[in-house]
Amino acid sequence: MTNFTFYAPLRVVFEKESTKDIGKYVSRNGNRVLFVTGKKHLKETGKLGKILESLKRAEKIEEVFIFNDTPQNPDIDSIHEARDMIVKHNLNVVLAVGGGSAMDLAKAASICAKHKKGTIDMLNNPALPILGAYPIICSPTTSGSGSEVTKYVVFNDNKKKLKMAMSSESFFPKVSLIDPELTYSMPKEVIANTGFDALSHAIEAYTSKSSCPITDAYCREAMSLVRTYLVDAYKTNNFKAMDNMSLASMFAGMALNVGRASLPHALEHALSAYRPDLPHGLGLSIVMVPFLKRAFKCNKVKFADIAYFLGENISNDSLENAAKKSIDAVIKLKEQLNLKYTLKDFGFDKNGIDDLVNHTLFTMAHGLKNSPCDFTEKDIKAIYYEALEG
């Protein structure tokens, strides 16, 4: 029997058009609102006005301040700008409607404002896991990050070229309002990138040393949904497919809370630390296959499961061959999503590999320890070299 602890204090509202009631959920948690979103998506789709109208209808809400200068990867400067808005205007609840970057930025700004501290100060505070923050309401406009249901935040220090992660129980949103209609207007490349992010969460949490029966159930469901619906969502914007990718993202995010990320995320964090404009899911797609080639032998049963859940026929294979087919499954999916990039496509070269390796070892040692294999520095370097060429 596997011993485990599972904690995820989540109120999830999964419902189309649920954002029409977003003011109700926000007003239950505060009356002065910081509204964090992306630079243009909500405005261009007409959703911004509808959300503001819902906030206006909530009688308890006194004032709403919008922060929409969210970068591709949230960084210290943008977090502190949002923090300062909260402090200056005495705000007491944070609403994030956007992708993973907007939600992570909102979470980080909330805890920094509550304690009037900087991001690095909070990161280095040993009490961070239990420190309070202003209440957070999240509603995702993409289907991949899972930030709407996690206790994690990732952010960049662009000056030092570092990407780091924080974990705190206060980062769990008070309400996760998942309205799949918000994802319908995603560009094709965003569907591919964020969908691969959700798959990565499921693969990593499923094969990690922290996995447990509950996370395994979430991961299996997430992988099955990705297999069935991601390509259809990418190619046709089919609404049923998009709805189910929102569900896949949620399940994978919930699994991540306990199963946690492993080496692929550690590798990708180094990439987007040096290239903040690199979409997170796209970076994961570049390093995932080299990772799988080295990891499948470390837990053959689970990697065989991955192959099966992603649609490979493993019925007549040896366990090792079945596990190896997890590589084939991901390669096929990448081809269908046109995710054919290498590190060279983003300006990386052999001269920068040592820096990437050092970043991986320095900022996500916990990810390495959580991986299915004990990866050495030599292994990590080999993965980056392979990802460089494709």
C-alpha cells in the first residue's frame, strides 16, 4: 500500500458562461479589486467589458483597478508593479483572468502586497508555505498551465537570467472559475503550446517520485483527454474539444500539487530564463523527447501506461518496448501540432549549454530529486545538446 498525503482546498466552478457571475464570487472575498489580465486578449474578444459589467453589478465592490501589462513569463518588475497597485489603492482581493502568466503574476503580487515585501524576500522566507495572501480568484483563458488550481507560482528575474518557483498554500485560489468559452479564441499556436504544457504536467506528475493513487487518477484522465481532444482542438477549434482540454488542464494541474514537476520543467525554466519570450509549453515540447529517451527505463510500467493513454497499441509488446512507445506517442503528437522546433530556432548554441545546465541544477534541484531517474549533470547536458539539434 502507498502512503500519501493529499491536500487541495479548491472550489472549482466548471461551467460555460460562468464568468457572467464573476462579480459575485469576487465580492464574497473582498470589495476593492486588482484585476490582472493579459495585454489584449480579453479586450479584443469583447470579454473584458462583460467581466467589468459583472464586477459593476456586484453591490459590495467599491473599485476595480486593471493591471494588463502581463509579460509572456511573469517577472519581478511586473509582479512588483502589480503589488504596488494593491498597496497604493488599499485593495483586498485579486482577480486573474488570463493564461498561466497572468494567474502566476496575480498570486505573487497578492502575497507580496500582503506582507509589503519583494518577490525574492518572499521566496527566501522559510514560512512562505503557510504565509497568508489576499484572496485570489482565477479564471483561465488558456488550457494548459493549470495555475487556476495549483499552489505554485513561477517568475523570472530577467536581470540575473533566472526562473524560479514559489509554493504556498495561500496561492490556492478561493474560487477557480473555469469557463471553457474563454479559451475558444486562442490562436492555434497557443492551443498547441498550452496543450503540451498540460500533457507535460500529467507525464511528470505520473512518473514522479511524489506520485500517489489520487494524482495517478488525475494524470490518467488528463492524458486520455489530451490524446482524444488536443489535435482536434488545434486543427478545428471544435468547441467540444476545447471544453475537454480545459478539463485536461484542470486535472493535470490538480495532480501537480502533490505529484509535482520533474526534470522537463527544470530544463524548461532554464530556457525561458534566458529567453523570456519563449512560451513555456513550447519550451517543454523541445526537451520532452530527449527526457523520455532517458527516463522510460526507470519506471517501465508507468511509461508503458503513458504510451497506452496516448493511443499506442502495446498489447503484444514486452514491457520495455511498451514503455519505449511513450517516446513514439509524444513524437507523433508533436508532429500533429507542428511543434517541430529546436533550441537553435530560439538562438541557443553550444556555447550556452553549460549555463543552462548550471541554471537547472541551481534553481530546480527539487525537480531533479522528484524525477523518475537520478539524472546526472552529464545526463542534463546530453539532453540539452539533443534538444539543440532536434
